[in-house]
Amino acid sequence: MTPPTPIEDCRAPPWQDPDMMSIGRGTISRGSKGRLVPTVRAVVNGGGLPKVFGIVVRQLRKERGLSQERLAAAAGIDRAYMGGLERGQRNPSLTTIDRIAVALDLSISEVLAAVERQRQ
């Protein structure tokens, strides 16, 4: 039996193999059963779509003179979650977008149109 080469001695364990990992939101995660999972991020003006959505929600909230806490209560969302949405750290579901739109007295399409305008 031949001795292992220095390269084989330094090889990372399979769960740390870069070919078996994907990078998303600044963290490395393994895919299902070790497969590479592609991560797609929409980068717009230095941030992703959740960031743009958060900027729009903050603008709309401030235009109406609402605090984060009041908007969150009106939408039935936790205040801390609302803060995460506004900072672009959370990716809202359609249900959450609908709740926020209703609390802002807007339609979903009006909120999403504002997001589209902000993206451009």
C-alpha cells in the first residue's frame, strides 16, 4: 500500500467540500443529499428584492405617519418581524404582503408597483 500524498492528507471532509456547497445570503449551506443547490439572488441597487420591498414599506409607513409597531399591529404581524422586513432581512409571503397592503389601505398591486418603481 502506498502512503497518502500530502494533498490527500489535507483534503476536507466530504461535508466541507466546496463543490458540495452553495452560498446564499453570505452563508454556506449544503444541498439536499450533498448536491449543489443553486442560489439565485436578485441584486438591485446594492440589495436584493427583500431589501427593496423593505424600503418601500418603510416609505409608505412614514408617509402615513405610522410607527412600525402600529403598522405591525394593524397587519397582524410581530413588530420584530416587521422590523426585519423593513431592513430586508425577511422575505415576505404573499399573505404577509397582503396584510401589509391592507394595513396601509392599499392593494397588493399598488404595493408591488411601488416596489417596481423603486427597483428602477
